[in-house]
Amino acid sequence: QRFEVRPTEVQALKGRHLAALPKQMLRGLVSFAGTTTKAIAPRLESMRRAIARMTNTSEDKIYIKLQTKKSDSGGKRSSLGGRGSIGSVSVSFSVQVGRDDDGEAMAKGATDPSLVECLAEATGLSSKKITVEAAVKSLDAVLLYLEWTFPVQGRDYLDGSCMVYSEDRLLDVVDYRGAQSVNRSSCSSASLEWSAGRGETGSVVHSGDVMAHSGGRHAIIVRLSELPAHATDCFFALSAYSCRNLSKFISPRVRFFDLEDKGHLLCSYNLNEAGCASASVI
């Protein structure tokens, strides 16, 4: 048989914009003297609200964490910041700086003396025992975390991949095998004029399949500050390896984190939105 290939109508790709990741983060540290972690821990949410007011942002853009002290060389808990001992306690925080936000103005708000007064009221400490420092820094790296439970019937995999583009030119693809520019596979039409690298020093690092009894996970680190100047976009794709149906996987989760502060969730994606598709570009 002979077949004739004819062009068909081109339809634009439809989808929902997930999130615009911030280019900057406001990172800070609050230090308390003459208190304990046990006393400060219940006040963290009050601190989050105070920081949100002073930086003129929403609370969901703020991550706050109680810093723990390491034990001394003798294996005993340090007298500074021990759970039941009176000493110094530190609380770190990070704030997403939106692309239209004024980072310096947010930093000024975070270090304004009135924030110290708010924190003093929330903790019951004297304002003289509280110090706040904060500075705006670029968002240098992000972590994509994908995890799933196997379908009811059979063992299958969800694959997370990262594609780095320069306008409409694909530079490199990184999947569970690593960078295409390194393994020289023919999985895509990438130009390979630039390489994402390999190992811990790569610009885009893939964990490969990390499997458990009931499912698996992938982690992809993208070091934004190490991408080439002509790189314009990073696309993340999720695909069903064998069954070709994303809906068959149980409890799939996709989350983006700030790599420097791994507890700070930047955005998440509900894979149920992809329906029965075999793959989804997020």
C-alpha cells in the first residue's frame, strides 16, 4: 500500500498557566534572646502574619522555619537554643518576590522597627531582645518533586523530564537517563549546542527512578543561575511510561520548591487535570 501525507489544520496548544516563578526571594532571620524553642514554636503563625503585613504580600508566599541548634562536641544539647534551656533562638523566613513586586521595598518593610514591635507583642519578649535581618537574593535553583503510587493493575512509571529552550530551539533534554547531550540518545531533536551536564555539578540534574514498594519518585534540580544566557524557557513534562494513561496512577503529586529552602513550596500541580492523556506539559 502507498500512503499520501497531507497537511492538516494546525490547532494551538491549549492549557492553563500554572504559575510564574519568582525571580527573587527575600530571605531573613529573626533572632530572639532569653527564650526557648518551646516558647517560640507556637508563635510561628503569628510571625508569618506579621511578616506578610510588613512586606505587603500574602501569607502563602512566606515560609517560616524554627532553626535548631546542633549538639556540642560532647554530644549534649547546647545551652543556647536547647528545647528547655534559656538562650538564643533563631527563626528563618523566605518570601517570594513577585515579578511586579519591589524587592527592596519588601526588605525595608521586613527590617522596619515596627516588625520587631509586632514580634515582641506576639512572643511576649522585650523588643530589645529581638533582631531582624533580611536581604533580597535571586532565585538560583528550583526543585521539581514528582511522586506516585503504582496503578491498581501492574507496575508502571511516571516520567518527569525537563526541556531547555532558546526561543523555539530545543537545546537539551534531561530525563531519567540524564541529559541527552551526555548519553547521546536520539530521544528528541535537541540541537545539543549546550549541555545540561552530568552529576551533582550539572545545570539540570535528574535523580533517575527512585523506587519503593508501592510507587516511586523523581526529583529534578534546575540551577537557573547556571543556564546559558540564550536560554529562554524550561518546560517540564510528565508522561506515563507503559500504560499511556496518566489517570491510572494513584495519588500523583507534582511540587516545585526553592532549592535553597527546600520547605518553601513555590507551586504544585494536580495531575488529575491531565485526564486520560499519556503526557502533560506543565
